[in-house]
Amino acid sequence: MTTSRRKIDHINICLSESVESSYTGFEDVMFVHNPLPEVNYDDISLEVDFLGKKMRAPLLIASMTGGHPDTYKINKNLAIAVENAGIGMGVGSQRAGIEDESVVDTFSVVREYAPNAFIYANIGLPQIIEKGVEYAERAVEMIEADALAIHLNFLQEIVQPEGDRKAEGGFAAIREVSSELKVPVIVKETGAGISREVAFTVREAGVKAIDVGGKGGTSWSGVEVYRVEKGTMRDVAQDFWNWGIPTAFSIVDCHDILPVIATGGIRNGIDAAKAISLGAKIVSSALPFLRPATENPEEVERRIEYFTEGLRKSLFLTGCEHVYDLHRVHIFISGLLKEWIEFREFNLFEFTRRRFHDF
Ligand SMILES: Cc1cc2nc3c(=O)[nH]c(=O)nc-3n(C[C@H](O)[C@H](O)[C@H](O)COP(=O)(O)O)c2cc1C
């Protein structure tokens, strides 16, 4: 099975089947409604700086695709919408583009139609371990990227028959790329979350931001259940459907270590507000943008607006004028998330009042 063919299978499954896992952890966060907000709705600002680039809202469309001729249109529609909305996006794994010149345009179309937006490149850790810095540089050059995301998706790799299972040398590879590349490196999970321990490790390796890619949204073990033939592998993939660190837990874990991109089951503006209130700098979302991207840029823009409108209203109803005021609003945290915060030995009382870090 070629890399390019596999990408199309994944897209078709994500468009037609139910592929999400349960529980992001945002279920255990409640904003304390502010009935006397003392801000004017029209003065609310969602603008942020992220890794050196200004954005009109703290939202990225997460890495999805490129690498098969049919994905050209998807990336083009996403890019046009992202440029118009003043937000950012990632491309899918660029392995196919590096190995096959004929599909480079399915990635480079993004920079062509989003000349000013924050765009990040994307390569899997196994490719970086095997091919090193040169591979990473080619991915960045292909789309004139502002940053490179190295994705960690070992859960998916071990439940798909053709997966890459070599993880030894990962730290050294990330460190080498982080020190040699001209753009910042992001480490990115794809649905199983990043732990506090690994956040410390990748910071030491020189990484500049973490995309937590937590559990509660698209499950890659779930996607593989639809691809793998009936038998042991499929049964095991089914068992791992809900494996991972829920997104909210992972934000808590990483928020004071490196700037956090909150991804995994962010489905509306209230989820986005909760993610930022827990300490994230920016949020990102993949699956909700896939169907609109198969249609036209206007549908993608409508979906972006749905997120930003919900976020703006959440700010208003918590009395926040700027999006990062969310780091200081009081939040009520219950259930498993509360237990996790205590397990990680944060002071729960202080945590519910302030999640601010100056980076
Ligand atoms: C169709 C599709 C393809 C994806 N391809 C990639 C990829 O190539 N590289 C990557 O790092 N993540 C990939 N992802 C993972 C997303 O970037 C994201 O981490 C994950 O889907 C969780 O976010 P969500 O719950 O909002 O979908 C893909 C997601 C989808 C839905």
C-alpha cells in the first residue's frame, strides 16, 4: 500500500464513518458565568501572536492532507479560507511529497493561496529518525513554512499493518532537527496526547511548542478499525480506540512547560475557550474542517466563523476583553480532570484561578 493511497483511504473513512473517541476532559470544566461582564462585546479581541506571526484568532486548522492528486482541492480550499480569516494551518505528512515529485503541488498549493498565513510543515518522527535534517528542510522549503511539526503517532503506527515501529533515537533526531532548522520545531501528537514527562524532554531537545493532540476527537486506532481486515489486528485496534491522554489533561500537563497548541476534539468556540482557559496559547481542529474543505472555501470560512463566534461569546460571558484574559478567569473543575490536576501535584485552588505563563 503506497503512502499516497493510504492518505485517500483515511480521508474517505473520516468522511463516511464515525471515528471519534470519547471524553476530552472539557466536560469537567465549567466557566463561572459573569452576568456583569463590564466589557463591550465589540471591543473583544481574539488577536494573538504565535511563533512570531500575528493572527486574527487563536485558531489553526490541524494537519490533514496532501500527497495524492485528489487532495489538491482540499488544501487549496483550506488555504484560501485561512488566508481570508487571518488564521493558520498545517499540511498533512509531507513524506509522499518528498518521495514523489509529482504530488508536490498538493502541498505547495497551500503557500500559493495563503501567502501571509502561519503555515506549518509536517513530517513523522520515524522519517526524521531515518532521514534526518535534510528531510525536514525539504518539507519546510516545499511550502515555505513558518514552522515544522514533527508528528508522534505511534499508536496509529502499531495498529496499521504497514506501520513504522522504529522509535529508538527519537530524542536525538528531534534535538538535531531543532538545532539545525531555521524555523521553530513543534512536536505534535495526533490523538493520544503528550504527557508532562515528554513535554520536559522535548523542551530539552530544543522544541518551541507542543501540539498536545489529545484523546477525545479523531481516533486513529478507530480509523484503522475500518481499514484493517477482520482478525486479530482489527480486534486490537478496536481495544485501543479510546487509548490516550484526554486533551484537557494534556493541556494541564504541558501548559507551563512550552506554548501549547490544543488539539483533539475541539469542536466549537466553547471548547476552544476552555482549552485556552486551561493554559493553551492557541487551539486547532482537524475533522470538522474536512467535509467543508471538500466543498469550497466559503464553507471552510463558515466553519472558522462558527469557532470564532463561539469563542468571542465565551469571552464576553466571562468578562474577558482579550483572549488571554481567559488564563485568569475562575474556572470550576470537577471529576477526573480535578483528580488529574491533583495527581500532577498542581495546587488545585491556585490552578482554578490562574494558568498564566509568560512565553
Ligand atoms: C483526515 C485526517 C488526516 C490527518 N493527517 C495527519 C497527518 O498527515 N499528519 C498529522 O500530524 N496529523 C494528521 N491528522 C491528525 C490531526 O492533525 C489531529 O491531530 C487529530 O485529527 C485530532 O484533531 P481532531 O479531533 O480535531 O480531528 C489527520 C487528521 C484527519 C482528520
